[in-house]
Amino acid sequence: MSRNLSPKGPNTGDERVTVRDVAARAGVSATTVSRVIKGDYPVAQATRTRVLRAMRELDYVLNVHARALSGASTQMVAFVLDDVTGPSFAYVAKGVEQQATTEGRLCMVCTTHGDPARELAVVEAMREQRADAVILVGGGSLDDAYVERMTHFAHALDKAGSRLVLCGRPPLGADVPTTVVEYDNEGGAYAMTSHLLSQGHRRIALIGASADDLSTTKADRGRGFVRAHQAFGVPFDPDLVVPAGFDRNDGYDAARRLLALGAEFTAVFAATDMVAIGVLAALREAGLRVPDDVSLAGYDDIPFAADLSPGLTTVRIPTEELGRTAVRLALNRHERQHVVLGTHIVVRDSVRPPARSR
């Protein structure tokens, strides 16, 4: 016996509305309703409209778990990042959400708090949910065990009809099925270091990155720093390379340690703009003026970098474009699946030649 589902409003009882209920209301078969939901088979617009109206009237709720078991997509992309409060991450997220909406997908945001194990767990969970794409944003780990496990998930997602997307990080390997949308990370660091060297700086501190770091982002920026010194024939002092995290307090603490050691430097290249903000606070606390006493450069070009005093010279990353491109390529795999976006220097007032050369 069929249930009495009032046409006047949504079902408010304890029983779940089924595909058959929607089909009866719309006057079509259950198969047609399934085709409308999945979007994997052409359905006449008038029929599709009737089905969607019936779903609204009955307050039909899709059973996501049943859909996943059937092998169907959940019409969702997952956006996995370290921390939602990071300004650059927020703009990548904006690009992801905009393109996901354009492509008719919902966007789920997951955070890892910088824990590679948690990142792996999130990827596994999204594979089980059959997300159309799992987008990993920011630097990855160069640890062998991590790379091996992530490679396994890339193949598993591909087999399930999904896609692992590396956004702002390099590929896992030539034969690993991923979508890769990266930017010229090392080139940006090379260009900024070259800019400082061309201004006459020979004692440049690097805070927050190192060529031998296990983070892909930090390692690339460290390599760009080293390569620029080599190109200019200027030796760099390893003692001026200070490992640190990527936020404001990390930059502040690292700069204070450097100053406490009595290190001599005329410029600081901070691995992110947030690190640069912390460095700026530490320099001012020590009675040093930027750029009169010490020049300061950052990386990312977050929105308020231009509003600092002085305005921060930095490397601009195309953050929103990264997010949009990641979603577009993952959902349209006939397009090229590995792109590298450009970076460029934004020159403001925080860098000038060292005092002795002026």
C-alpha cells in the first residue's frame, strides 16, 4: 500500500521519501527519477522539471551513502587545506567554490592543521564518499611514506571515477593519475632574491624556508633563494637561513632569535607575507627601521600586504586562478591535466639598497 503524501507540503513524518514516491508524484518511472538525480542520461526538460518539482514538494532527501554504494557521484568536490584562516588559502578557496558552483557541484572544506596523517585520513574519507574531486591545497610532504600512501590514494580515486588534485604542489610522479595545478614557486623565490641582490644586498636572511625542508613549498622557495645567489656569484651564509612555520608568530620568533645571535644582515626574505609581518614587528621592537636599516620582502601578496607601512614588496601568487583551474581541470579531463601558473614580483616600499651603498 502506498503512503499518503500530501501535495500541500513536505513530508513531515518519520518515513523517508523514496525514489518511487517521487516517481508516483511526477507520473514517471523510478528509472527516470534516478536519471534526473544522477544527471548521467538525457531527460526531456519538461520531464526533468516535473521530477524536480515533485522532489521539492515531497522534501526528498538524497541518500548519499546509498548513492556512493551504487557507484554514483555525490556531485561534490572536497577542498582540503591546512588552515581556513590563512589569507592566501582563503582566496584559493574562493576560486574553488566559484568554479564548483559553475560546474554544478557542492564544495566541502576540510582542514588538516598541518598534519600529513590527517590529510591522508581526509582523502580516504572523501574517496569513500565518492567526491568528484579531492583538491589538496598548499605544500605537500616529501616524506617517502607519505608520497607512497598518497600515490595509492590517487590510483584508488581514479579507479572510483574521482580525481586527486594537487593545487600549489608538484606532481607525485609521471604515472600517477592526478590533476596538477601548480605555480612557479621556485621561480618566484629566485626572482625576489635576485631583486634583493640587484639592489646591492649581500647579507640576506631567509626566514621560513630551506632547500632541504620536507615541505614542498618551503623546499622550492629555499632552492630559489640558493639558485639566485649562485647566479649572482654571491655566497650565502647558511646561518642566515632560519627554519620556521608560515604564520605571523613564527616570523616574529625566528627574527628575534636571529637578532639575539647578533647576526649581520641588510635584508630579510620572509617565506610568506604573514611571516614578514612577524619579522616587521620584531625588527621594530629592536629599534630597526624598514627599509632604512633593513629591507624586507615577502611571498604570496595577501590582500593587506599593500596596506602595511611600508607597503610590502612581495611575490604574487594567482590564488583565485589556482582554485578555479583546479576544479575545472578535475571535472573536464579532456583538458591538459598539468599546468604551471606564473608568479611575479610586486615592488613596493619595503626594499631599498643597503645604507652603505646609498
